[in-house]
Amino acid sequence: MYPAMQAMGTMENEKVDFDLKEISPSIGANSMAGNGGITTLTDLVEVNHFLFVRIVRARYSLGVNVDAYVEVTVGGFKGTTLCFMSNSGPEWNQVFAIDTAQIQVEETTLEIFLKGNNFRHVQNLGHISFDISDIPTRFASDSDIAPQWYGLEDQRGLRCRGELMLSTWLGTQADGAFPEAWHLQLDGAASSIGVYNFANTLSRIYLMPGIWCLRVSLIQAHDLLLVDRTEMSQLFIRATLGNLAFSSKLVKNNNGNPEWNEDMLIAVAEPFDQILVLSVEQGTFGSHRSLGVCVFPVKNADMRVDDSPPSTTTLDVNRHGGFAGRLDLRVSLDGGYHVFEEDMWCCSDMNPAARNLWMPRVGVFEMGILNATGVPAMKPVNRTDAYCVAKYGTKWVRTRTVLNSLCPRWNEQYSWDVYDPCTFITICVFDNGQLHQGGVAAGAMDTRIGKVRICLSELETNRIYCYSYPLVELQPSGLKTMGEIQLAFRFCSSDMISLWKVYTSPMLPIQHFTNPLSQTQLYSLRKQAIILILSKMNKTELPLRREVVEYMLDSRETVWSIRRGRADFERIYTFLSGLIALYAKFDEICMWINPISTLIFCMVLFIMVFHPQLWLPAFFSYVILHVLQQHQKRPRAPSHVDLQLSHVHTTSIDELEEEFDPFPSRFGDNIIRHRYDRLRVVAGKCVASIGNLATTGERFQSLLSWQDPVATILVMMLCLITGILTLVVPFQSIFFVWILYLLRHPILRSHSPSLFENWFRRMPSKLDSMI
């Protein structure tokens, strides 16, 4: 942690506004647009104009070999290409971009120099000058500007022995060269990171591969050549797929024909070019020896999208090139499941792995990542190099890195297909730590700045939302404010019938219900999916680093948190507060605190008793009226983190350190003992509450279980009398008498507990049988 980060404000030291703020950016879209799709590529961002310069190649003849490179300058902007060693025809094909809003009025010339290093001496091989006012404008719908050869001139304006192929034009973020361009800045930040690290500043789109569930059903082995048959041997199978390894259960067998009848679930990514290696082991998990191995190409597995049984395959088990037995198994790729890489409560995709089972698209989500304000300095010399990563479904996007800015401006727009509106998009902001020489080799990490989640179902269709989201980061030292990020987004849908139909469909694929997976299996598949995504993202041209992927997917283990326990208790209390308030109101009516209200309630209730067909219409009418009353109070803005509900204000530093403590703990014995004692107190209260609930349930069961013979006989007598009364007396009359008794005046009430309460409290439970 850099010293500059220690100065960031905390909730204890300053009062910071973490509310969602509506903004009015200068974007081209308007709220009345309802075409259900993208209008322009800069519809939801502020349009910026850039001067693009593409340097293709050079050719020259100097008689000596020099290490050539090209330097592009406009006023205070300066960019340098890669330097090729001893090449008379170097080819760069690099694009530079300069924000025209930062070019001063008096800076009217674009200069391009071809230079060379000759024995550590910089030699000017020639230059080309352009008047910026003469540079053409390229529209987003236009094809690429064709590069052409330009002759080089020396400082005196005379023609040199060399030419440079390039093209230059004016464009916006919608230009096709924008994602690959190296953006130059006035403060020299671009030149300070070195041209070889510039690739880490570019924007990228990543398409996550489809992840399937590989089901390996181990049946039986035949004719295994056991190493030791003197006693009952323990056998198991170890399956290896890439970096993933799994073990079956232990089976005792000494005749070489063990049976497992066990399923292994393994997450595999497309394309299925992996090899499944199965090794038969004898011994225990800690000490074992291999009896032989067999291999199975994953692409040969049966691909199925339903519960149809796959075919049985018999593989030869080989040891040292010789026969060592046979193994019967069934291997299938189950495309009917969705393998979660995110938490189910904030998932961005619910489609199964097989694309032919996907639901039809119901809309498009468009988002413009505008800028961020108040970002703290994450590096020395008051520096931050920020970029954003957004994920929805299988599409990840990464904006360009804005160098050395505490108020970065991205103004990049992206879109995603939406198949289910009840999903979330995740946007995270990071500080790029891979820009300086030796950063990757030294293990530098991209530091997270903050995260935002948006639930698509909370958005009105075809409405544009422009908000400034606070960026907060909960750390062991407390809650940190990390600035704000400004976003413009909308969910467009032109087919409302299909959108409404989604709400009647299951959230998960059908196979999750016909052949459900256990929570343990889902958890294991998710961990495997995260490992696969980390491997795939690490192999891209501009890799998404491990810390970025893990933060986006919330891959941290679920650990004990007293803060979240308080928050969950408050959530339950908030949910039950409505029922508690309703019971309190009913108790006021029964106690005649407001006689007029009690009389009105009695009159309405008696009408309902003698006209029971009005019960359901009255209930649904009340629900409709209640919903209409809440329409004026409906939320106008999407939901965001609730710091009050999260109990970050009431949590101590020690509790936060406990929440972020890894496995195994890094603290000493005294701190662990103190936290363990605190956990025992909290858990003791939970155990007491669970015990009271169990006692209440057991008392209900004991009414009919003859555990207390007197009580059971009384219950039987009461049931007999009640059965006769309900047979003879009409139900409306019984209900009428019960209502009169329930709503009796306080004068007729007794202060002692009721008959049923006295009876129920005397019922036995199993509490006395516990030690």
C-alpha cells in the first residue's frame, strides 16, 4: 500500500455523500428514443474529436545501418513508435490519437520525424509537416483512409533520401482505429511508460468461452492387476483434466473388479481439445501407487441436452505400455446446465451451455462509460492510471487506460444482448500497475478502485439513465471513498410481449430441475469455471489479470462476518416489520383502543362472514389499491450499495480484519482467542433462538404423540367436541362466535394467560433429553 493511499478519507474522519446522483452529460441520445437498438456508436457518451496518425512503414538508404523509429509531435504532445534495429525498411503499423480539445489554437502543425539511433547518437533522418486545418475528416461509416508515401525533408526543407508511408485524419470514438490507438497526453505520461508497455493501455473486448459440464460416470473396473492382494485393498480413481484433478471414493476390493457407480462433474471450456486422464490408484489418498492409466479425448464424449443416458465406454488400463485391466464408464458433455462463474444472486447470464437451447433475445443493454471524478492517487507522485472493466454474460469489455489522471475521461460505449432482464451488469475500476518497466516481472498488481452493479430489471425500457455512482471499497482498515464514476445507460426492448413472457419462464435451464445438482456440485463447478476463465483470460493478447477477474467474479471464499450477520438480521427484521405492524394494529382493534375503528372492523368482518364469496375479491382489490398507492413512491433511480444496511458504520476495525482474514489465519494466538470467544457469544445466541424454535415445534408434535397421556386425551376430547359442533352448527355461526370472543371489550378480558397458552406451555419437549 502506497503512502498516498493512506490519506484517503474514511467514514470516521469525514462525512462523505455516497448517494446516487443524477447527472446531465452532453450525450447525443434522448429519452424519447424507442427503436429498441443502437442509434449511433456515440449515442451514450460525450463525443470527442481526435487527430489520428497511422505510421505504416519507412524506406531509406543511408549507407549505414541505424535503429529507426518515428516521433509524432503536435505542440506539447509527443509519441514514439517502436525502435527497429538495423532495418532499412521497418514496418510499425501503429496509430496515435490526440484529443483535439487539448490542442491549443496556436498549435496548427502536425510534425512527424523519422529518427535513428546510431552508436547511441540520435540522428534526424527527415521529417514531414501537415497543417491540421487541411487534415480530412473520416466518418464512422467510411472505410479506412488509404496510407500513402510521403517524401522526407531535412531541416532546410530539402528532399531527403527516404520516404514514410502514413495516413492522418480526424475522427471520433466511433472510428475503427480508436481501440488500437495510443493516446498521447500533454503531461508526458505517455512517453514515461515506454513504448513497449503501451499495449497495456489499449481497450479490448473479451469473449468468454462456453463452459460445459463434463459428467464422468465411473461404473466398474475389470481384471485389474493389483500390486498387493494379501488383504482387502483400497482402490480409487484419480481424474486429471488440464490443471484440475479429482478423486473418486475409496472402494475396498481384492479381486481386481471394484465398483464405484459414482459421478464426477468437471467444468470444461470450448473448444473441447483437452484430454481426460484416468489413473487407477491403490492405497489411501495420502499414500497410493498407480495400477495404470487410460486416456479419453473430451471431444469424443456424448453431447446431450436432456436426461437421455449416454453410451457406456470401456477403456483399457495400461501400465508401462502393457495391459493392466479395463474400466467401464460413461462420459457425456451436459449442455443443458448453466455453469455459474458468478454468484447466483448477481448473475449476468442464465443460459445453458448449448447455444441451441438459449432463449430468444429480448432486448439490448447499452452503456456509455463517461468519466470518473475524485479518484485517489494510487501510486507515488500523486499518480493514477485508471481503466474500467465491465462484464455481462459472456462479453467482457475493457476501456483504455487514462494515464496520470485523477479525473479520467473514457467516453467509450458498449452494448450487450439481453436474454433475461433479471440479471446484473458489473462495472469495476482499476489502477493499471503494468505500465512501467519491470512491473510485470516484479509482480505488480492492478489495484482495485471500486465496483458498481446495475440490475437490468429495475430499469424502465427505452429510458436513458445518467448517474454518478460512488466508488467505495471496504478494506480491513475501514471503508474508503474512491471517487465517483459517471455512467449513461439504457435497456432497449422493442418486443414487450417477449419481455413479459420471460417472467413466466424458469430462471435456470430445465435440466437444473429435471436432474438437479446439489449445492456442493454447483459450488465445485463454479470454482472450476473461475480457474478456466483465469486461464483463458491469461492467454489473450492483452490479458486480464488474475486480480481483475477474481474481483469481477467475487471469487473470495465465503467467510464468517459479524457485520454481514447484523445486516442479514436487519433484513429479516425489515421484512417482518410489516407483519409485526399488522399484528400490532389488530391488537389495538381487539383492545378497543379506538372504538370507532373496532366497530368498523367488526362490521366489515361480519359482512365478510355472511358473504364469504367476497373474501378473495376484497383481498385482490386491496392489493391493487396498495400497489397504486405505492406508484408515487416508486424508486426513480437504480439501486446501489446501502452503507447503512451494510453496517459499515457500526463495524470496528477488529471485526473488519477478521472478515478479511485468509485461511489459515495470519494473526497470533491472543487475537484468535479473543475472536473465538466473541464468536462463541454470537453463536450461543443463535443456538438459543434455534433451540426455542425447536422446543415450540416439539410441543406441537407432543399434542398427539402420547408423550403426555393426559394432554393427548384432552386433545382427543377437544377434537371430538369440536367435530360434533362443526357438524351440527353452521361454520358461519362458529366463526361469528369466535370473532365476538376475539373482539370482546377489555372489561370482559382477564389478565391471566389464555386457556390454550396455559395448555401449550405445559406440553413436553425433547429439551429435557439433551445433555
